[in-house]
Amino acid sequence: MVAVPSAASYAETDGLLARLEAGEQATVAEVVDGDTLLLDDGWQVRLVGIQAPKLPLGRQNFKKWPLADESKSALEALVLDRQVTLAYGGQRVDRHGRRLAHLFLADGTWIQGELLSAGMARVYSFPDNRAVVDEMLTAEGRARREGAGIWGNGWYAIRSPGATVRDIGSFQLVEGRVVGAADVRGTIYLNFGADWRSDFTVKVTKRSRKSFDAGGFDLLALEGRLVRVRGWLDDYNGPMIEATHPEQIEVLDY
């Protein structure tokens, strides 16, 4: 059995449900994996804002991620056969027809907070679903500092910019100093090495800049700063993450 701490004891959960849009109540009938479950009303729910270690779930040639079974067990211990309240902070249904929700138990326990605090998931946000990401990052950070769950496994370790080339096609956290920041016809490029043609880069398109600008996030001012960025690594003039919303970039040297 996986031990899971109580997120209800953490200050960041105070009044959290009130900041979201409360939705349906139902009983959890089945846990699919560490961030997906089925309700007794027939709906499938994707726990929004987090990514748990993945199981193959019938996908051919898909290798199970480390601690995927433990993550599923942790979620089962929390919610299986229990009534939950769904709450929303953005887009409610994804393209697969799943509800995108935060889950709460009757005593106010926040399920995303529980899993993040136990190191059984990491923050995985989207531009159309950004509510309470700061609280999720706080919970993740605590677990990471303690080496809990996935954070004690090198497979999930934070990458340095120079080590990202071997991780193309995967979701990663990358930490390093921005060597240069440039505005190229409205698109921002944050370069983490001397050669932008091959070194790790973060890209923010002109369209995505709107959410950064709305929050007063000056991307060009990141030059010289130490940051942590999360997202899917693509291969475009070297390893690249496209950041679509501010919560993907954490400034570390305040």
C-alpha cells in the first residue's frame, strides 16, 4: 500500500473549492491509472492539472513508466468506492470526451494535492485550464525537495538544458539559465546555449504571448535568469519546448 499524506493539512488547500466551480457528485467505480477514473454515472474523469506515471492500457509498444502501478494504487486508496465532488477551473471536457476536473472528498480533501504531495504525479497544465496551478506547483515542489515518489527515481529527474537532446518526444522539466532572449516577428525565443541552432530553446508564439502579457510576465526580461520550464520536448533547431502559458515557466532566482 502506498502511504499518502493529507493535503487537508496544507495551507494552500484552504478555501480551494470555493475558488473553483463546483459541479457534480458521484461515486468512483473504477480507477484506470494514476490520473484517470470512472464514475458510477458513466463518465470518465481526467484529473486536470497533473500527469501521473503512465500504464500501457492496451497501447502497442508502450513501455510502462516507473511507479505507474504505485500511482494507480495511491489513487485507488484515496477515492475507490467513495463519493467525490467534481470542480472545474477551465475547459470541462477534453477531445476524448472525458471530464476535466479537480476532485474533492466529503471532508474537503483535494485529490490532486494528495497525489502531488506524495510524489505520485507532477504538474501538467494547459492554457485553457490554469486554475490553482500555483497551489499544485507548491505541492509538487515540496514532494520534489523530499525526494518523494517519482522524485526519487532518475527517470523523472529535472533535466539540464544540455541533457535534453536524448529526451525528444517526452514531457520533461528543464532547469537552466537563459543565455539570450529574442523577439523574432512577435515570437519570443529563450535560448539556453550559445548556438540557437542546436541548443535547448523555449518558444512562445505571438498568440501565446497574450496570456504572458496579461499577467505582466516580461519574457525578454528572463535573459540571464535561472528558470525551470516544463513541457513536451520537440526537435526544432535542437531540443525545444513551446510554452503556451505562464505557469510553464518558473523563475528561480528572485
